[in-house]
Amino acid sequence: MSAFKIDNPVIEVENLRFYYGDSRAIHGVDIAFPEKQVTALIGPSGCGKSTLLRCFNRMNDLIDISRVEGKVLLDGENIYDKSTDIIELRRQVGMVFQKSNPFPKSIYENVIYGLRIAGEKDKKLFEERVETSLKGAALWDEVKDRLHESALGLSGGQMQRLCIARAIAVNPKVILMDEPCSALDPKSTARVEELIGELRENFTIIIVTHNMQQAARVSDNTAFLFEGNLIEYGLTDQLFVKPQNKQTEDYITGRFG
Amino acid sequence: MSRLLDICVYSWSWLATIKIFLVIGCLLWFLLSRGLPTLSKELFFGDAPVLQAIFGQVRVWDALWPACVGTLLLVLLAGLIAVPLGIASGIYLACYASSPFKRILSMSVELLAGTPSIVMGLFGFALILFLRDTFLPEANTSLLLASLCLALLILPYLIFTTQVALESLADEYQLIGPSLGLTQVQTVFHILLPAAGRSILGGVVLAIGRAAEDTAVIMLTGVIANAGLPHGLFGKFEALPFRIYYLAAEYQSPAELNSAYGTALVLLALTGLLYSGAFALHKTLEWQWNQH
């Protein structure tokens, strides 16, 4: 793999190995993610891209037969250290899932529910967060007059942007997106992709996608994974135009996957 | 050919479904026709004056009132014991237990669910015998013991429904809490339980219905025919299902048998009342969850 220089990494991964029970799903991955850029993880189904993504906020901890070896440094601190506060980690590294999953509550309540449960009571802060988060998720103009109506009345694309608003309300540094558009129609997808471009100004984004055009459209850097190995990592423009590796070339030209 | 098969399967499943209405209809009609005429002040309170009977100032003989109170208390106590335990175990199984331990636990719950109620009653009875022989010579079958055994009887249903309700939430729904930086406890209580509340309450309602109707457990653990109103946790008591059993087995006159049908009707109404109470509670909970 060609050395890809990252000047200001937020997350650095060193020799990461991931096991489901006895079988190894990720075989020693080294990768770093630059601040306030969008990095796409691509690869065929089962290549370990989602698993890798979930290593960055220790979501895999919730699977009890899983095991991680190696290091993931967030701002230089290994998040797999014993002293890591997982709750705090997950606040810093937020996540958006494939299917939008708003609570059956009002739009307003959806955005601040996480804060409210975590014990925050300040109404002013809530109002401010609702506005900034919804603006950040490019949803404010569409919903500002019906903040107190149920979120379940929103369209699929709006729900997904609400989930993004919910994630940014906690004020994370990094946002992980696991195939955020795969359940959306093309128009909503375009809207969310546009949003990802805007979010880049304030957040570091790592997005898993099986859609190569999407990766090409939204990301600054792209990493290609295959069978649990990082095959190639580089600037998106370069990787898609002039891949260094034969496997990468085969994949992006559609010869397999 | 396949069209014929289609029609056959359709009609068969239709008939099979209709049979449910038929059975319920016949049952209700039968109970109503025999039981309704017996519903009267006398059925509930016998010769005793109503108000004094209700407040227990006068002893009620050969009537339903003490059995109604007994059954209500029994169900209430069994519920108070079993519901928090059952839901908590369900939460543990769904959200905390590691897989090998979970298998053992689930098997134990299934075993408990498969235990016939008479065995549960025998267990209670044996417990009292043991206590009498050892450190509590005064111990006797009582309302508390019957409630405990009933609680054991309905516990597995509660555990199952809670566990299944929580586990059947979409995977991603289970991950929202952690992804927002909430602790496991916060996730369980503020996201998962409210979302699963509907199904859990359904389980609670069924379990309570089961507790109200069971006769075998209480027969060995403290119910008697003419106990009057229950005198506290350690006293004997009467209960509706036992009264039905007792009247049907030992009636002296057709009128007495008919009063058994009346009693059955009352038990049915009481269970219905419990169900609708639980339903109302469920609606309130859902409304609250959808509000804030």
C-alpha cells in the first residue's frame, strides 16, 4: 500500500485486528483520518468496512464474542485503553445508521432527547441546540414551523437528516456514517450527500458506502478494503482515476464486488 | 389444480378462524343463560346487609363477596411480587447476559414455564411443611404463600415477554442510545423499555389473567371455602376460581349449581376489568412516551 501522508489526523489506527469469536474479520489495518474531511470506506459486502467503522466508537463492544487488538488513537489517546470513558468517547464520535430511526416523539424532542436523558435540564440550551443542530443538518427551514409535531410524519430523507441532527446535537468531533443513504430515494440521497459536504466544515466524517459513485461524489479520501485488509488508501480523485493496486482497479471498474 | 388447492387452504383457514368466534360465542351464551339469572344481591352478599358486608363489619356466608376480594388481593399481590422480578430478569436476559449464561437461564425459564400449576402448589405446601418442622412451627398456608406461588407461576411469562419485546426491537434501535453517548441504564430505561412497553404490558395482562384464574396453586396454599374476607397476609382466604370448583363439585341443589355459573360470569367480568385496566394504563404510557 502506498504511503498516504496525513498531516492532522483525528483518528489514527495502528495494526487493528478484530475477531468475531475465533475468526478474524480485520487483519491488521493501519489508517489515519484527517480532520474536517470526509473519508469513504468502500469495498464489497463482508469486507469489514462496517466492522472497522464500529471500532472507532467501540460500538463492537456490544457484541459479546468480539475482541479487538491494536490501537485506535483519538487525538493521540488510545480509545481501547482501560481508562477510556466509553460514554465520553461515544459523545465525541457520533454515529448515523443505515435506517433512520427517530423516536416516536416530536422533532424538537428527538434532537435533544440524548441531552435530556444524560441529565441536561437547561431549556435555553435545548432551544439553541435544536436550532443549530437542525440548521447543521439542513432541516431547519423545512421543519421550523412544526418542531412539536411527531418526527414520524417526516419523509424518509428528512428522518435521516433528523438523525444526523440528533447526532450533532451531542456536539461530536467525528461522525461515523454507516451507509446513510442506502434506504433513501435518489432525491433524498442527493440532499443528504449535499449535507455531508456542508458538515465537513465542522466535523470529521467517516462514511461507509457500497455505492462507489457516492464515495466519489462526497469524499476527500477513500480507503478500499477487501477481506479484512486495507488494500489502498488515498485521495478520492486519485484512487478512482488512477488506482495503484490491481484489486482496487478491478473493484472500481466493476470486475468484482 | 393449484387454484383448487388455493381455495381449499383459504376455506380451511377461514373455517379455523371462525371457530374461535364460535367457541367464544357458545361459551358466553352458555354462561350468560345459566349465570345471568342468578346475579343478584344475594349471590354477592347472601343475607348480609350490603354496606356492612362491603366494609367487613358483617360476616358474609355462602356468597361471592369475600371470594371477589380474595381474588383481587391475590392477583394484586402476585403481580406486585412477579412483575418487577419478571421485567428485571427479562431486561437482564435481553440486555446484559452473556451468551452461555443466557442459554442456561433461558432453559431454566422454560422449565419454570412448563411446570404444572399443581406442582407449584405442592412446592408451596412442602415449603410450609418444611418451615413448620424447622424454625417456624406456627407457619401455615396463607394469602401470602398463595400469592408467592402464583407469582412463581406467572414469572416465566413475564420474563419471556420482556425479553422478546426488547430483543425484537430493530438492531439499530438498540444502538441509538450508545451512539448518543448514553449509558446502558439510560438506554434501557429511556429508549428500549418505552419502545417495548406495549408488548411487555401485553405480557403483564396475560400473566395477570393467568393468576386470576388458577385454582390448582391456591388449593394447596391457603384457599378455603368459607374464610370470609381475608384477615391480613397470613390468613386464609376465598377466591373465585376455587368457589366455582367447590360449588360445581359439591352442590346440593340446582340453584347452587347455577350460582356457580354466576360466579364464573363474575370471574370473567373481573378478568375483563383487569384487562381493560391494563389497556388503559398501556394507552397512558404510550401517550406519555409520544409526548416528552
